Amino acid sequence: MGSRRQLLSGTAAALLCGRAAKASDRASEASDGAAGPVFHPLGPDADQYGAAQGFPAQRPFETPDHRVGAFSHFDALYPTRRIARAPAQWDFGHAPAEIVYRYNGRSASVSDYLNRNPVTGLLIARGDDVLFEAYQYGRTDRDRLLSQSMAKSITGMLIGIAIAEGAIRSVDDHADAYVAEFKATEYGRTAIRDLLHMSSGVAFGEEADNQRDLNRLWLDLMGGYLAAYAGTAKGTIGGIVQFNQRVAPPGTRFFYASIEADVLGVVLRRATGRTLSDYLHERIWQRIGTEADATWLIDSQGYEVAHGFFNAVLRDYARLGRLLAYDGNWNGAQIVPRQWLIDATTVRASDAYLAPGRADRTFGYGYLLWLLPWGERQFALFGGFGQRICVDPASKLVLVQTAVDQGPEIWSLWRGLLRQFGKA
């Protein structure tokens, strides 16, 4: 069985190979407090990440020397659906700031952070203003950068809107109330709330046995694009319902499982009668002044892969973060229901297993959002290889990072930002 890293290397979708990462005319040394974005032609360990080959955008997309190119040109490698930018662009102001924090017992700057971490894009904003914005490895503010699993949180936001509009009646409804093919299956008998919490209790080995179950799911979602797999790939519904063993009562334990976002993606599609991309465009993307088109990976049956692989420019991710920082309100228009976001980022007494330090060694879990332990209702969108959007509604702080690998220093930076700019 092919892995996610190998499976689609032979599809008919055109490869974008050998793209040279030219040094931008605007490239400069990192400058804390710079008025506007700064651009760097290279970054830490650039040769490891494909500098000598011009940062090629090719498959396998998770191979280290392909990541820079593939994570910034994913929609040239795989089939995606387009989400058109807003008809009227809303722009951040600029309030350049000298940012300092502590790391390993020493004072550090954002320049130090970039020098140590394989970040393709970093943006820090407070309210309406960008405090810092930078790009590495020849990436720019026009590149659509890969979300990885941050797309799960977008799926969760859309579920909240669908409930507010009445397309979905309640988080207590079971998935099979909207998807007939889920009848008599364990995922079908699971409440939407428990899927949002990744606490279905259905067995799915996200990391077990070299990502065995995640690779099986990927093969069934995407294999239809390949002649070699077209006869055996189970497709969207079949790929989901093959996982049909319940190992815990629903709503009793957290177990990270990408498939649960995919179950919700099918529920959304059936309940709204819209593709996730169209629904996102109509309900969010065109309403928050986005500056660029976004794209979302679609499987071989035309469903968005709800567990990942959304692509957007960095400032549009920051606009999404700003929407969340204002509890779903955009300049007076309530786009995502405020109560939904409060519920999504608050652990009920009956759900103590989801609290920070319980769901995970450090973090907690809400409605497809990670809960941070350093203040009331701080939360984040997480994606593999270091993709992050961190949000503090109290101070309206937002940190957006795209990257080609992850490390722990981001949390020192975030805590330093809270100390420096957070609400007293």
C-alpha cells in the first residue's frame, strides 16, 4: 500500500518542478520593527530543504528537500477547488514593534527566532495592525502556503455557521442524521459534538504502525485519481466507514484522529448542499476582505479533504485569526456565531478530559481547535510541520506561522508576546 508521501506521484496533474527560489528584490536582513514585510532568499538549514535544487515543488510532498516548494505550490501538485478572494479587500495597518522574549534563559528577538527555525512565513498582529511580517526560503506574500491540519479548524467554524443557519440542527445530532450511508456504522452513531472533540471512541490509528490507518484513508480518498488504484480505492464514504470498531464510549476520551474531520466534512456537504469551498467562500472568505484566492484539496470523488490541505497567503490566514480574536465578529458583522466560538474554546465540567494537560501533555482540545494553557480562552489552529495560528481574544493578539518543520520555541515566542502586548 502506498503512503500519503508516495501515492500520487504518478497522477496526471501537472508537476511544478524545479522552480527556482529567486531572491526577491525586496529581500533584506531580518529587522525587528521593519515597516512592512521582510523577505529572505534562504533560511536555516536551507540545503536540507532543497536550496541547491531551487526548492523544487514536487512529490513526495513531505520529503524534506521538497517541503519548501511543495508547501507553497501544493495546488500545482494536487487537484484543488478555488475559493475566490473578497470583492473588496480589507487591509491591516502597520505598527512595527521591537519584539523580545526569553528562550533557554536568554533574551531573544524575532530575528533570532527566524535564524533558528525553518519558518516560511511569520506574521504577528494585534487588532487591526501587523507588528511583524517576514518570509524565508524565497517565499513571498503572494505564495499560497499549506495549512496542513489547520483546515480542520476551518471545518469546525463552518459547522458552527451551519448550525446557526439551521442546516444542521444541533451538535447532539448523530452524523447519520445527515448522511444516509453512515447508517448502522459507528461513526454514523456518533454525535457531532463528539466528532468535533475527536472523542468518538472509534478506533483509528493516526500515528500507530507508521500512520497505517491515515495512509489507508488517504489511499481511499485520493486513489481514484490513479489507474493502479481506481479499482480498489473505496472513495470518500467507503474510506470512512471501513473504520467501524468502537473501543470507547463516545464523549469519554480524546484521541486525535484526522478522519473525524472528514466525517464532519461529509455531514456539512450533505446538510448545506454546498461544497465546503463554496460554503467557506460565501460565509467567511468574501466577508473578511481577503486579498487572494485560496484553494482546498479535493479527493477523487470531489469532496474537500476536510482534515487538511487548505492553501492561502499569509495575511489571509491572519485575517482568519483576526476574525477568531474578535469572537467571529468582523467590523460589526457577526460572521461566526460568538457563542459557538465560546463553546468551541471552553471545556465544560463534564468534559474535563479535554482540558489542557489532560487531552495532551500540554494542550487541551475544543471544537477542532487546540486550547492553550497560558490564559483564559487562548487557542490555536495546529498543522503538521509547524503550521500555527495562535489567538488571544483578550488582547486581540494573533500569531501566524507557516513552516517546513516544527519545534518548541514558538511557545516561548508566544508567551513573550503575551507578556509584551497582552492585556494587563
